Amino acid sequence: MSTNLKVLIAAIVIIVVGGGLWWQFGRGSGGGSASENSQPASAAPVSDTLPTGSSTSDASLQTDLNAIDTQINSFGSDNASVQSGLTDQPVQQSSL
């Protein structure tokens, strides 16, 4: 290996490592560690609605359960269709 090639490889390695360090330390917010900047966590407020906005009443939950049952049943028919396709027998092709 020639000396010029060794110098070129060393320069590329130094540039890549330096760029990685610059990117790693340059992407921070610039101030202190996470523990110095964090505020004490407060308890989440208690609510009777789900994050999706739906109510947690019995009727609403029953509606959701019915929708889930419908989706599971349709998955069963989809699964049966896939299984029948996997066990399909080949058909003899006619030559032209």
C-alpha cells in the first residue's frame, strides 16, 4: 500500500469520526442534562373519555365490543379464503 493511500484512508476515517461526534453533540438542546431540565411529573387528570374521544360508558363500550367482534368475524372469513387459496390444486395447462 502506498503512503498516499494510507494518508487518504486516515483522513477519511478522521473526517467520518469527527462528523459523527459533531452530529452527536451538536443535536442537543444546548443546556444541561435531562435531569437538570426536567420538571416533576404531575398526575394525569381523571377523565371518562378515551384518548380517541369516545365515552367509557357501558353502552359505548358495548358498541366498541360489537365492532371488535365484527372485525374478528370478518378476519375469520378472510383467513378461510386464504387457507382455501393455499390448498388450491394446480390445473393442467393446455399448450397452444
